[in-house]
Amino acid sequence: MMKNALIILFIFVSQMAWNQAKNPDALFNLLKRKYAGVKDYTVDANIKVDVWFLKMPEKNVKIFYKFPDKVHIEAEGFAMLPKNASGFDPSVFISEKFTAVYIRSEELGNSTVDLIKTIPMDTEGDVILRTFWIDPQKLEIRKLEVNTKSGGTFQVDLNYNNLPHDLPQKLYVVSDMKGMDMPKTLTGEVPDNSKKDKTAKSGKGNVTITYSNYKVNTGLSDKIFEEKKAGKK
């Protein structure tokens, strides 16, 4: 009996140690601390869009972010950006409340990452589920997948290059756009029918966003974001 009790105790303690080592909340808390120092930033972004229903030139925009969840984009004409993917927004894991579940560890490139799924506690929002691939050694989000109620799903690959506060240098976004056909009056761009038959079957749209000239913690005014809400340019 004593031997069996010791075995059970050993298994219980081992399981506790494993769960602690793979505690997704602890990992997100470390990410929160890391990016809590980013009170605001301004960055230039070059956007390349490859979507079957649009013929769209490259766009250069300026993105403003202010803690915890304010984002404003300045662009000439229409800039097609997937929702929640226009810029690196720490509020996704800093201010939002969610339930996090560790799934497994796996290889991604030359790194071992932890795959974690989060379910927002706000049931009224559009996001149903987020899946993170996080490098626990560098505390970097290497990949993100977002599933929404509206039916769209997008994946984001993030590349870093030792920038201030470890902000990303490039996002590669793949969006599920199957069935979408946005008219010219909405987009301001001309539908490219020559590409429709070639790529419409996949229902995928690709967006590459490259960032440069980060300016972090400059004390951005709230007026920048109020103008956005008021619809001013």
C-alpha cells in the first residue's frame, strides 16, 4: 500500500510540475510584462496585397498605436488590411480576457514553439478562437491564427529583426476570402478578372506588411485616435 501511495504521489507531483512548466497563463504573463513597456508607437508600413478579385498597387501607410487598444491608420486611398492584422497590437494578449489552453510543443523553423489556443471571454465579439505559436525562449509570437464568427479565418507569420522592444519587422497574412467579391465602390480599386479563375478556387488572399522607422513611446495624443472615430482624415 505504501509503495502504491508513493507511486501515485510521484505521478501527481510530476503532473503538477509538467503543468506548471506548460502553464499558458504564465507564458502570457511574461509576454504582458515584455510589451507593457510599449505605451505607444508610430511606424511606416509597406503593404503588398495579392487577392484574386483586386488589382491593387503597393501601399505605404502610417500606423499609430496607443496602449491598450487604440489603432489609427493614415493612408492615401483604400488600404486593404485584414481586421486585427494591420499592426502588431499587444492588446490582444494584454487587455483582453480569455481562457488559454496549452496544446503541444512543436518545431517551427529552427525553434521549438508552444502551441496555445485562447478563447475570448467576451462572447459578443467577432473572434471565436486564436491560436498562438510562441517561442518560449525568446518570448516571441512566431505565428497567429484567428477564427471569427463572420466566417473568415486568417493566419499571420511574424518576423523579427532585433527592433526596439522586440516589435516585428514583417507580417505575412493569409486570409480566407472564399466567396468574397468586393465591388469597386467599396474598395476604390479595379477588380482583376484575369486572376479570378486562376486563384478563386483557393479562396486565399495574401498580404505582406513590412515595417520601418518605428518610433516608440513618444507620447502620442489621444486626438489622433479621436479623429479616426469621428471619421476625419
